Amino acid sequence: MTTRKRQSHDKARPARAEPNLGQQAAKREKKSKAQLSHMRGRSASTAPGRFVAWCKQEQASLQQQLELMLAGKVLTGENRGSGWVDTTGESIERAKSRLAELESLLTEKGAATISKP
């Protein structure tokens, strides 16, 4: 079975007129303004917003871990050569310290504050 390329019937259609120079310039300007406003929004307001969101997510995760360790549902340990040693108490203190640091970052009372642009 052999196949042939189909004949195109597009030749019968009239060609579409290209936009004039004024229309092209207006289109470029509109695209440029859209890109500029998108870049302004991304760099100015979302970086601090993403940081605050990350801090809150980290805070929730640490709080959950701390609650599980305090309830005795999660234990931590370390192999110090002579076998596994329970380090849950150290992990609880570390989690409390990190939670305090995050709380300091997320409140205006904290030593580290985030300045808004």
C-alpha cells in the first residue's frame, strides 16, 4: 500500500493582514507592562511572605514533634559506640530552643525582626 501527501487547499484562502506598526508597538508595550508588574510583585512582597510561611510551617512541625516526644510516643537515640543511648531529653530541649527562636522571628518583640519593603 502506498500513500501520497494530501494536496493543501489553503491556497484558495485569502492571506490574513499583518498588524501595522502601531498595533505591534502597543502589543509589545502591553506585554512589557505585564512582565514588569509580575516581577515587582514577585520580588517585593513574596520573599518575606515565603519566609514567614516557612517559619510558621517549621513552627507547627516542631510543635508536633515536641508533643509526641513529651507524650513518650517518639523517642530519639544515638549510637555512642557502646550501644544506643536515649537522647530524647536533649531533643526536647533542642526543639524548645528552636521554637523560641521561631517565635522571636515571628513576633515584633523578638530580637530579629523582619522589615517590610
